[in-house]
Amino acid sequence: MSTCDASKPKSYSLCGLAVHDGDKCTCYNYEVPFNLRTTLYLDKLMALMKLPARAFMYGQMKYWPIPIDRSNVEMFCEPSQAECNYQVHFSNDARVLQWSWFGNQPKYPFTFEGMMICLGLVNVIFAPMAFSSRRVRKWMGPKVCSKASLQAAVCKQACSS
């Protein structure tokens, strides 16, 4: 929750809910506990294939949580809480200036998280191909021990203990 200036729309453009009540403008935001910014366009790909993009969003929500800084929020509901309410009262003259979940957040084609995921996927895909190349194995030979020597070392260690 923060303050804004009702006469300057730019002051509440990042607000989820902006309310002008009397001479006071209040901005309310929802802090997202999961990453929805990084989709790597998989949501659009799923939509093209007529698959529910909500399934991808659910996966992001379940497996990619983002910690919320509790000192930065007015109210925090624990996931285990049975009931969690936040009551706000407005006068009859109050006006809603803006209503959306996240406000007009800037859009970035690539996020840090997305680039790291993409880099990891590229490594997983291309590493087997690279290591199957004779040229790469010859170059990496002295640096990386072979599978047989690794197995021998593990067996030697297991037998000696």
C-alpha cells in the first residue's frame, strides 16, 4: 500500500488498485508469491497448440515460488492460514482510478530467470552432442577422466572402505 496523486496518472500507473477518496489517493498492490514474468513464450506456444496455458501457469506457481519480503507489505497471509482477511473502508465519494492485478508493469522480452533456464536447457540438449564428437573428446581427454576410469576409482574407494 502506498500513496499516489490522483491528478497525475503516472503516479499510480504501477498500482494494482488506485482509489481516490476525498483528498487522499491510495495505491494497493498484490505481491506475487510465484514467478509469472518468465514464461519463455511457452504459454503462447501452448495456446497455439490449443493446450490450456493455465496448466503452465500452475506449474510455475507450484514449482517456482518467489519469497515475499514481509517488511515490505502491509499484510501477509501464510499459506497454512485457514482465513485471511484485509478490510478496507471507503467513503461513498471514493473513485476507483485504476483496477488490475499488477498495474502497468513494464514488459521485458527476457528476464534473468528466463535466460538462466534457456541456458540450462541449451546445455542439457547440446552437451551430449558435443561430448560425442571426437574433436571435443580429444580436446577434453586430459581434462576429464573417462567413464571406465571413474568407475574404477569408485570401485577402488568402495572396496578399500
